[in-house]
Amino acid sequence: MKVLVETSARHLHVSEADLKVLFGENATLTNKKDLSQPGQFACAEKVEVIGPKGSLVMSILGPCRKETQVELALTDARKIGLSVPIRESGDLEGTPGCTLKGPCGEVTIEKGVIAAKRHIHFNEEEAAAAGVVDKQVVAVKVEYNGRSLIFGDVVARVNPNYSAAMHVDTDESNAASLPFTAEGEILLNF
């Protein structure tokens, strides 16, 4: 089965409480662009993410979440002096923290900086059509620009609110010379 493969650049998700510290008491997130996942959007608001050796200005993705989370490619993490684990979104225990700086204030998070594990979002119907279940690990083959590559250890994430799309970070995308979006083939018996 074919699947859309998208490059997910560095970004962060913020809690309501952290949004208010960073952007002011009455702050709300401004939808700049809808993303492939229903209800998700890139925001106009940006935050400086500060590590021990440097910082990066990063976009927020909305809507707000229960807990603030920063997602970096490993190259980005090294640039700002952090050693981050590869984790599924939301699996934040034992991860490093950082400082976030917005126009109205700063927040130091004790945990929450990760390199996102590559994954494919599916709703139930799409998962059934692909022959996968939630948390199943598959491989995905991409062929683009003379640089064929098979991504192993791709986690299937099934939720009624999802839409079929695989997400890789910029390091992974660059390794396969992918454009922002490409097509991949799911391999169940790799």
C-alpha cells in the first residue's frame, strides 16, 4: 500500500499555561496553515528554544496540548547542546528540558525535548485497508531522485481523528533526498 510521506520540520507544542507566559495572558494560537492531520495547524507564533550551547527559533503547532513538547531532528539537538532520545510523541519521561523564550516571558521545561520516532498516522479504515493495527511496526520504502531508502521501525498510530500520512524528521528526509512530501510503500513483512 502507498502512503504519503511528509517531512516534519522542528517544532513545538505548548500547553495553555505556557502559551500565556510566553505570549501574554490573553494569547491564543493563530492558524497560519492547516496540516495534513485533521484539526492540526502551523501557527504564526514562534518561540526561541534555548539549550546549553545555542538556540533555535521554532514554530508552534496547534492546538494547545496538555504538556509542552519540543520536537527536534538529532542535528538540531546537537546544535543547541542537547542529547535527546528518539521517542513517540507524548512519551516524555526521562527526556531533557530546555528554556523557551517568547515575546512576553520565558518558561523552563524540566522535560519534553525529543526526536520524534518515525510514524504513520491512520484512522481505523485506513489502518484496516493497510493491514496494520495500532503500535504495529512496519517499514516504508521511498524512491526519489535516485536515492532509494527503506525506513525501518516505523510505528503505526491508529486513531479515529488521524489521516494517513507518515512523518519523518528533516535528517531522515535529507538522507533520502526527499521533497517536503513524497510517496512511500508500506512493507509489512520486511
